[in-house]
Amino acid sequence: NLCQDGENYILVDGEEAPHRYVKHKNFIDKAMFLCTQARPRWDHNTNSMWDSKLGIWPIGKYTLAQRRSVNRPVGTKEWVNETVDHESYRDMLVNNVLTSIMNKWPVGQFNDPSFVIKVQQDGAGGHCSHNDEYHTDTLEELGLTGKVLFYTQPPNSLDLNILDLGLFNALQTAYYDTAPSNSVQLIEMVEKTYDEFPTNKINRLFVTLQTIFNCIIEAYGGNDYKIPHINKQLLEKENRMPIAVEVTDDAAVYLVPVLASWSGRGESATVVRNSRLELS
């Protein structure tokens, strides 16, 4: 959103209060984005850290103002939002997400036959399921069958993806530093902030995500928990940032009977202590 309804501002002595108004809160300018973000990793081909930023794309199109108004002259670039349906999402999935994965993913890892890229989507109605016929055919045409898999996160679980967990909040914070006045400036601000977002902070989000896995298991699948703080900044400084967070004792105690029941049904599951949780 370009602004929020009922925002509060703290002004220094002598500073003029900002003046911004719309007919109704439903008329506040906004822009929707499709964002795809991986975890940072070392690229052996370039001998450097890959920032893992696959892209953030606004959903809509630019047009030129056809008439002059008190707010802008004729020919001014304007942004027009578009509705996202199943067809438009599939197009963006192919033209933006899959293309970006093929072009930006570290070549050495991407070409490893045993390496699989798992793309997590939220439960929006227009998103493609893993057995979508068009989706399956497209992966086959691009040679990505078995290389790229799509999953849907559990409903009502915003903390289970790093975008809602922290990345979008960081972009929203940047809004207060730049104070865009229209949708075009808002989109430029989001894209610039995303490009400049530090790689180490993206990695921190993935570590936080793993700690939340423990919290959810300890809360018996509920959301009655507080996001734990493990002083990631200090861990980075001392070069002790974990690649994978340990399964806690409380989480392991809860998981043992669950995994045992799965094994009884012929499903395999393994708790790897001091490393990570593996479910298959």
C-alpha cells in the first residue's frame, strides 16, 4: 500500500505535517508483487556468494496518461494493476519464475542430476497445483521435469515462508524512508530496496524459519508461540551461523510417536539430531 489508514507520524519541532488524502481508504494506491527468493549459497563457478534473488515482479502494466489533470501532465507514466487469475499466474510462473531459475541458479548445482529445486507457494486459489496439466507440460518442454517441484504451504501459516516472515516487512520499512507519492514511485522503491537488501539478512530469515519449525511442532501444530531470538548477528560475527538448526528435545519427543505411526503405515521418516529434520 502507498500508505496506511490512520498512520501516525512523529514530527520534530518546526517540521510541517504531511498532507495526503484520498476519497476513501479503498482508494489508496497499491501494487501487488510476485516474489521468488531462494536461500543464499556459495557458487563454486564464480567463487562467490550467490545472493539468491530470483526476482520480484509487479503485477500489472505501465501506461501513459491520455489527458492532462491537476496531478500530472499528459504523457505521464502511470501504473495500472491487473487481476491475478489462474491463467495470468501460470504465465508469470513460466515467463518470470521458471525463466529466472534457469538463468540465475548457480550452474554447477543446477546441472547436478541429484539436485531438486522445491518451489513453495501459498494457498491462493489461482496458484498451480503440482498435478496441473499445463504446468506438467511446461516443465517437460523446458526440460525441468523432476528438477523443479511445486508445493503448497499449510493454510493460515504465514510464518512458514520467509517473504511474510520478514522480507516484505523490510520492504515496507523502506517505504517510510522514501515516502513515494504514487504507484510508479512505489514500484521503483520496492524493486530498488529488493536489489539492495543484504544477502546475509536473507540467510538470517531462513535460519529463523527453521527455528519456527521447532516452535510449531512444540505447539502441536498451533501458532501459540513466540519467534525465538538466537542472536544471529553475533553468530555471524563469530562465523557460527548454523546451516541447519537442531531439532529441539521437546520437538523430538513429540515427533517420535508420530514418525513411528508413519513408519507403521509404510511411510519413511527420519529425525536427524543435531542437524535437520527430514521427512519423506
